[in-house]
Amino acid sequence: MSVLVIGGDRLGNIYDNLQKKGFTRIQHLCGRKKGHLKSDITGNFDVILVLTDHVNHSLARLVKKRARQTNTTVIYARRSWSDIEARKFRECD
């Protein structure tokens, strides 16, 4: 499975925990650069994880719009593994 993580400058242990969950392809966009708005956000990912405390509103809206167009699962969580796991990540197993 593949996941695109948007937000946060560093992932820390989130990267390792995503690998333990079975994600083999993990891509990270910090979300601070304007070029990220123009990049292919939903390009062939099974799940998009948006770290809400580290993205701006326009990027969050863009992710939501593109994910709806491609039927990609989006998970919104704070940048902590406990919050990520408490969200819908359990449904991705």
C-alpha cells in the first residue's frame, strides 16, 4: 500500500509506524512550499494523511477536492502517532 503524508517538517517515528502498518511506499510533502499546491497530490496513493496542525487551509481544501475526484481515502490528524492511530487508520488494515 502507499501513503502520501502532507504536513510537518519531519515525520519522526510516524514513518516507522507507517511501515509497520504495511505501507511500502511513503511520500512526504511538508506543505510549506507553493509548488506543493501545483504538484500531483493524489497521484496513485491508497491513502493521504494530512497533518492538520502543519498545513494551511488552501492546501487542505485542494487535497480534499482532488481526493474526492479520485476516490482516495483521506485521514486528517494531528502530528502524533496516537492521534493518527485513533483516526480512521484502523480501517486501512
